Amino acid sequence: MDYLTSIEDSQVDVLHEIGERLGMADSFHEVLHRVVEFAAALVKCDSCLVYVLEGDELVLRASKNPHPDVIDRLKLRVGQGITGWVAEHHEPVTIPEKATLDPRFQFFHELPEDSYEAFLSVPLLCRGRVVGVINLQHCQHHVYRQREIRMISTIGFLVGAEVELARLEEANLVLTEQLERRKLVERAKGILQRDLGLDEEQAYLMLQRQSRQKRRPMKEIAEAIILSDEVRGTTSTTAS
């Protein structure tokens, strides 16, 4: 009984720590970083990668090893490679050695991990729907114990909803920023049309040209035009 109680306590501790770490995260990438951090601590591994399903593509969003050139850029289709197979079939895959010889394997030159021997790939699920895949890899031969597979699968079930929520929040933030940018550009275009007698297309092209010449985002150019107009309006009001 004491042995069973010890196991249950250990499992509760794991669940509590997962919730605590995710609760501390305040952004999409931070959530994924916590997932990588926790999975790599549970199963000592040489690599841990998290792919997030976006549309019909899996996008590499987080890695234990630094990969600034491919994070948020490396993509594969559902069904492509071992990772894509896991996303398609909603099942984990374990390969103790010679992972590259598996017929499902897809090689990416950008990832040194593709030369590793052992591979554990587990789906991240939200209400029975795949939202991503987490991969653990070892440089040398490694037999994944059933407990390790269960623990990473548990993480997949627990964090799937959190990953999906964080992704949706990021997407919403991007849309909000795009809307704000559009409003600023429209307002700046109106000022240029009024002051310089330009039509809408000419005003937009002027903003675009200034953005390229000054190597600044169009939003910043628009903000500068709006600020200048407000300063002129304030000065004119004060003078009168």
C-alpha cells in the first residue's frame, strides 16, 4: 500500500508541476518552452522538439537545442515523416535505434538531430484532435521504457489544450496588431491626401516608399505622420 501511495504521490507531483510551469508562462513560445523543459527533465534526452499544427502543416515552434534559423520556419505536412505520421494517426512512435532507416523518416538538413539514433514521437491532443507533436531524441541507442512513453503521452494530453489556447491567443494578437496597423495607415493616408492633394493609391505608395527608404515598418511611418499632424494642430490651436 505504501508503494502504491508513493507512486500516486509522485504522479500528483508531476501533474502539479506541469500545471505550475504552464501557469507561469505568459506567451505562446513560453508555453512551448515550458513543455520542452519539462519533457526533457522527465526523459533525459539529447533533443526535444515541439511542432504545432497550423492548418494542414506542422510548424517547428520550440526546441531544447537552439535553432534560431528554423524555429517558426521549418514545416512539414501531416503524414510527412515520422512526426507527420504521428499527427495523422494520433499514435506515438518509438524507435530505439537507427531511426533514419525507418521508412517513414524524413530528413531535414537544417536539423542535426536527424542523425540521432533513437526517437520518441507523441501527439499533443486537445479534445481528441491533434494540435501538435512532441519529439524526444537520443544520440545513442535508447530503449524507451513504458513509463517514459506514458509520461510523455500524459504531457501530450495535458498540455494539448494549453498549447491550442496559447496558439489562438497569439493568432488573435497578430490579428489585433494587423488591424491597428491598418487603422494607422488609413489615417496617415488621409492626412497625406488632405495635405498634398494625393489620391488614395498615391498616398499609400508614398508611405510604402518612405518605409523602404528609411528601413522602418510602415506602421512607424504612419505614426510619425499622425504625430506630426497632431503637433501642427496643437500649435495652430495655441497660436489662435
